[in-house]
Amino acid sequence: MKAVVISLSALGDTEPLWLDWLEDARRRFRVDVDALDQELPNWRELLERFAEERAPVYFRRDADVSTTLRQLRASGTRIGVFTDAPVELARIALSHLGAERHVEVLETGPGAQERVSSAFGDDARVIGTREELLAVT
């Protein structure tokens, strides 16, 4: 196997932190979180700060996942990650999950899976769950 394309959710769940940030932004800044770009132009910086402060509470390294990622890299397999989460949140999650150094390509937002798959070619294996990831090696 030359490349794997992994959903960030197979490594760790960003949704609880994202939802908590949205609730905090709604309450603290009194904005419509469905219109962040218009109502809170610096929302990405605010999200990054919020996520950095709280990441240790939300993300725990998984020894089996870490071992699998190390084995994949050692065998020369290229690793890409995709997610719908904002890039600021995805980078912090990868860092706290201990996966950042193994990931060659990170794509976020709509069409992320297609972009990272395209970067690695047609033979890249797409992995959507932790169980699928652990079964790779």
C-alpha cells in the first residue's frame, strides 16, 4: 500500500469541541453562528485560541492508533487526513492526538476527501473509522 486517506474522526472526534466553541461564540459574542464570516470576521483566530486552551480535555492519544500510524510511515506509506472541521481545529486535534508528524497532507472543509485522494492518486485506500485504520496493518 502506497497511500492511505484517513478521516480525522478515525483518529479523534473534533465535534464535541467544535459544538462547545459554537455555543461559547453564540453566548459570548451574541452572534448567529450560521453566519460567522459576516458577524465575527476573526472567528478562526478565536476558534484556534479556544481549541488550544481546551484540547487536552477533548483529545486523548490512542496507543493502537499511534502504533498503526508509525507502522504505516515506517513502511513508506503516505498518509493524508481529511475532515469537514475548520483547518484551525483539525491542526490542533492532529497535534494533540500525536498524529501531526505522520500526516503528509491535511485537507479540510467541503470536498476534503476528494482533494486528498486526488493528491495521492487512485490507489490510495480511504479509511473512515478507527477500526478500519487498525485493520490496515
